[in-house]
Amino acid sequence: MSTLTLPPVTARGAGRPRVLSDPGGRHARVRQPVRLTARGRLALRAVTALAVLVAVTSMILLGVLLGSGRAEGGQGHTSVPVSYHVVAPGETLWAIALEAEPGRDPRDLIERIVELNQLSTANVPVGTRLAVPVREVTPAVRGVTG
């Protein structure tokens, strides 16, 4: 049986793997663990902090861009003249629509009231302040002639 003696590790070869020869002629690689210097640890922390900063900034910018897209969608709507109506006990959207535009089919106006006030149901609690679209009067109806 033979023994294998290794020379002491010097600073010159400390970072490289050593190749040892064994009696069978095969070679085995011995890996040294990675050791970071103080400057290496500082650099690793700086790179990690930079990556986190980039990720957070990207998420904030993405949120701003998506939020502004929603706001732009709302700006495309035209303004509608409205009057406000406070719901009385026993009053329905049907009655409010008939009062706002007498003599016309109230279903279209009810649909516009629900959309304008973002109602999830046609049951409106007493005391709710509703925006009711006002029918615009054209110049011919006002009696103005061209």
C-alpha cells in the first residue's frame, strides 16, 4: 500500500483546483470552496441591490403605464349634461325616467342612468343622489330659425 503526501497549499495556487495523481493513473479534481474577499462581498451586495432597484422601478413604471391607459379610456367619452335627482321613498328608475323625459320610452333613459351612475342593480336606495342625463334641446325645438 502506498501513501500519498500533498505539499502545503501556497497562496499562489490557492484559487485553482489541484490535480492529484493516484496509483491507478486516474486523475481526480479537487475543488476549492469559493471564498469572497471583502471587496467581492461588497460588489455582490451592490449588484443584488441594483437588481432589486431595477425590478421595483420596472413594476412602478408598469403600474403607471397601465393606470394611465385606463384613464385615457375614460377621456374618450363625451360629456353629457345632467341634472341630479334624490330618490324618494317608493320611487323607481322607471318613474324617474318618465319624469325626466315625459312621453318617451323610459327604457333607454333607465339604461343611461344605470351606466352613468355605475349602478349594479336597478334597485336604488332611498336618498341616493342620481345623475340623470338631460335631453339636449336642438335649435329647431327652441324656436330659433336658421
